[in-house]
Amino acid sequence: MPRAFRVVMSLAVIGAVGYGAYATRDLWLASAERMLGYQSASAPAQQAQGERRSGQGQGSGGGRRRGAGQFSGPVPVLAANATTADVPVYINGVGSVKALNTVTVRAQVSGRIVEIDFVEGQDIKKGDVIARIDDSVYKAQLDQAVAKKAQDEALLAGAQRDLARYQLMVKSASGTQQQVDTQLSLVAQYTAQVQADGAAIESAQATLDYTTVKAAIDGRTGIRNVDVGNLVSSSDATGIVTLSQIKPISLLFSIPQQQLARVNAASAAGTLAVQAMDNDGQTVVDNGKLAVVDNQVDPTTGTVKLKANFPNEKLALWPGAFVNARLLVETLKGVTVIPSAAVQRGPNGTFVYIISPEQTVAMKSVKVRQQDDTLAVIADGVSAGDKVVTTGFARLQDGAKIQISASPDQATPNAPAATEQGQPVAENDAQGSQGNGTNAGGGGQQHHRHNGQGGKNGHGGKNGNGANAGQDGQNDNAQPATGAGQGADTSASTAPGNSAATPTQQQ
């Protein structure tokens, strides 16, 4: 038992000594290599990595400070000038297109269709013949009414002749006044009957005319609902065809009830313009005029309907289609505008970064009057001619030094690449080696030999490139260990075995 205890204690002591040697390797490893006469090109990098390792014990806060120090030098940004412009103010709404007039063409009399006189989709004029119904029965009815009138007219003529004779007989005392009065009533009766016959003829003529179905408005025909030979009547729900007037055309859209007072005030000054927008929200399909504002608000949605008319000469609007509409209520004259991307939001409200002539930025609070996807109208805080930052806010802070890039690619810092072991590598870590045309991979391999494969400080790891580790200064204190020149000297002493260089971030 004592012997086993001694063996266990010996193993514990050996393990503790080995762990201590491994944990403090950055302190004694460089001295041991100098004593043995083995000096690698990675010594400056190992010193910087030791400083980084000492900061790792400070937790996640240290990691964030290292991440902030990955990029050095001026911050690349894109900028734009504040300008003065006239900005239209629109109220947006969504609605559907409706034909200005829609007619369902139905037969007014019953009968069999004998002729269709239109082509589906044809533009026709008012009064054009659409279809014809068998009219033989209705012609007979008209002839019957005409004959009845002729009969009654003959009776009327006979009664008038008898009245004249009775009147002569009364004068000669051969007849009575009663006969004259009776004949007068008969003549009036026949006269009324002739008038009724005339009305019957007109009715029969109108019924006969209904057998020819004509267009009531100018418009375009749809798909016909019946074919030649079918029986139709005035009670048919679908009718023969639907006729729609699409030039001009109407658009019904809704806006929030909160905008109603603004629309009414603008309408009092004149007719308001309405634009029908394409699905992309940028292309104007057609321009029209506001025709009417509904006289009540929909209580279920809190919106009010508006109707606008469009000429629709290009037939870009079609009945039933959903369309985005925007109503021009006013135009802001001579206001200061900047790109919407320049407006940032923070705990204290909206602000922008204004660029000074010294190529530094100043954070300034602004008051935004109106903003859309592209432009923001600034009421206070920015003047015309000021240069504001539009892209590259990730590393900006008040007073930061910036560099205005010529393209959006230069304004966005490149994302860190990944090594074969999956560890992220800051693009700037290889800047020294790439700028001098040599590869510092040898120093990284030497460090990897002592620190383990795939480790955080190993070959290809975050701090494995010894040529630029000191230049970037990615330790917890964010102090550069070496300059660009030192990185170049270190890379010059590397082994020529590696030929690939890591791409760098453009500064």
C-alpha cells in the first residue's frame, strides 16, 4: 500500500510539473531556443502572442477588444453631399383597378340567337350590333298591331260619316238630337281605339328592335357566354357578354383615415395627381387625377376609399388588378435632403455622421421631416453642402478618422477568412507579408511546432502569421508590438517553403 501511494504521488508531481511547463512555455521557450542557438523568424510574433494570451484571462471583454483591434488605420466609408431640392409628398395606398363603366349585355326579349356580330376582345363603339335574335314572332306581332289599327281607322271613318248624316237630319227635323249624341260618343270611342292601336304598333316595333342586341357604351368585349343557336331571355344572369370601358379606367384605393383631413385640404386647392405604380414600387405605370373621396370611413378598417381616373392609353391598367397608388398632396420647396442610408438611429434619436475637412467624423443629431427608401428630408441638423457618411458605420465613432472610398466594395471591411482548422483569421494579419511580397508562413509553422495543431495560436490560426502580429497589435491593450518595417524584416527571414500569401484588407 505505501508503495502504490508513492507511485500515485510521483505521477501527480510529474503531471503538475509538465502542466506548469506547458502553461509557462511562452516565458522559457524563447530563452531555451536562444541558448540552443535556434532563433526562428517567429520570435516577434511569439512575443505578441504571449501578450495576447495574458489578456485571454480577462473573459469575453478582452475578446471584443481584440476584435475591435483587427482593423487599423482610417475607417473606409462612402459619403454623399447634402443637397437642396423640391421633394414631393405622397400618400401611398393599395387598391384595385375597375373599369370606368361595365355593362353585362343581356337579351331584352326571349328567343334563339341566330347571329353573333363581335369577336371576343374586340373594341366596339356604342350602337354596334353584338347579336341578333330570331325575330319572326315579333314581326308577326307588329303586323297584327298595324292591321288592328287599320281596322279601327275604318270603323272611325264610318262613324264619322253617320254622324254627319244625323246632324243633317236634326236640322231638317227628320231625326232626333239623341241620335246625334250617340253617334258622337261612338266616333270618340273609335278615335281612342285608333290611338291605342298606334301605341300597340310602337310597342311591337320596339320589341322587334330588341331582337337586335346593340352595345350600350364604348368598350371592349370579354369572353362570350353563349353561342349561336342558344335560347336567351331577359332573366339570364350571365348575359351574352360583358362590355367594359377601359379607356379611360378607374382605380379604387384606400388610405388611412388620419390622412383624410390632409387630402381634403389639398383637394380644396385643386385637382390632385395620382400615380399608379408598378410592383417594384419605382416605375410609374400611368398618371391620373383624383375623381372623388368617399363620403364615409370604413369602420372595420379605419380607411377611406378614393377613386382616381386614368387615361390608360397604353392599356397598362387592367380591370381587377391590384395596384399600388400614391397621391401627391404637396411639394416641399427648397428643403435639405440626404440619402436615407445616412440616417442612423440611437438611444437619443436620429443622427448622422458629418465629415469634416480633416477627414474625421462628428456625430450630430438631426430632425427628420420625411423619409422614404431613398431620400430623407432633414428639418434641422444638416445644411446643404455638408458631407455625410452613407456606408461603413460598423467601426465609426465620434471623432474617428475616415477614408472616403471610391466604391462600395472598399467601404465595407472584408469579412475574416477561415483557416483549414476553421478558426477565423483577420485579413490584416497578413498585410505585412503581402505588402513586402514574401510569405511569413514559416514563422507561423515554427510557432505551431510548439503550440499544437489547430490551436488558437497555431499555424493558420488567428495569430499564427508572425509577420504582421506585432503590426496589428491585437492584444488586450491594443498597443502595436512592432511596426510595418519590423514585419517586413521578419518575413524576409522565413523559409521559402510556403508560396501562398493571405489577401489583405484595402485601407
